[in-house]
Amino acid sequence: VATQPATTQPATTQPSATQQAATQNTQLTWKIAVSEFALDNYAITIADEKMSPRVEMALTPISVHASGIKPMTEEPVVFRLAVGLPGASEFTFQGTTILQPLKVVADAQLKNLPLSLAQPYVAQQAKVVLGDGTLDASLKVGVEQHEKLQVSVSGSSAINDLDIHETISKRKLVSWHALILEGIDYSLTGNALTITNI
């Protein structure tokens, strides 16, 4: 009597929980998120070595705060930069940004920047002294990356208590209490600047 060899089917087993978890982990992509980031009370000294004597300016205190940082996403990051400048003046830049594609919507504020900081450079061009004067600015800044980088700036600025006189004779050349520029509108795309009112 001829007999056929017995055939066996491989046993099927369900993957264990550990194997399932390992498979799922290989399918997940890494995500990095930073809820809060802060740097406070930093200081930077910048120097122009080409000037004689050398021109130095201390930037202090410097603080940087950001929240909702999620790289490789289109979720906005909220940020604030504050920089202390000479003469008790301050610059702040705060708003939101998206890293990819780049987009920034922010407010820039400059308060009481002494124009005398520019005196070493003015003295190289003319025998005049920036005896007094401060610069203020309140601006909205927009940056957006498309095929070309688009930058827009709008707002107002003011030069207060300006006093310019000759170096030797001390004769006053220009002075005013306030020069206010309103309706500033600048566009990098059109390379255009308009000012509504002076």
C-alpha cells in the first residue's frame, strides 16, 4: 500500500505586545518641542576696531524669551527680545515667527537712543558735534519667505531735542524740539519708502 508523506502547516502565532510596540516605534517620527526658553541678564560689548580711538558700545541687559517652539512645523513661536542700550535707552522686538516657511510678524520699539553714539563717525565727515538728541521708533515688521524674501516695515519715528553745533566755534547749526515722522511705510519687494506726515 502506497502512503503519502504527512504534510504539516507552520504554526501561526500572534505577535507579542513587545513586538507590536517595537513595530509601532519604528513607524513613529521624532518630535521635539520646547515649551519655554529664556535667557536673562546677558551682556555683549561690541567694538569697531577700524575707528581710532576704538569705538565700543555695551549692550546690557539682554533677555530673550520664547515659547511654543516646535521645529519642523508650521506652528508659530512667540518670542520677545529686549536689549538695554547706552543712555538708559532700550530696544524691544516681540511677536510671532514660523520657521518653515519663514514668517515673522513683530513689533519693534526703540526708546531714547542717544544720537551722540554716532559722533565718532560724524566727526570723520564734518567738523560738527551731535551735542544732544534722541531717537524713538515704533514699528511693525513683517517678513515672509516666498520665491523672494518679502520685508515690510510701517509705523512712526521721532528725533527729539536735537542740537548740532560746530566743533570749534560752538555755533549752533541745527536744533529742534521734536521731528516726528508718521505713516512710515517701507517695502523691500517694491524697494519703496513713503512717509505720510512730517
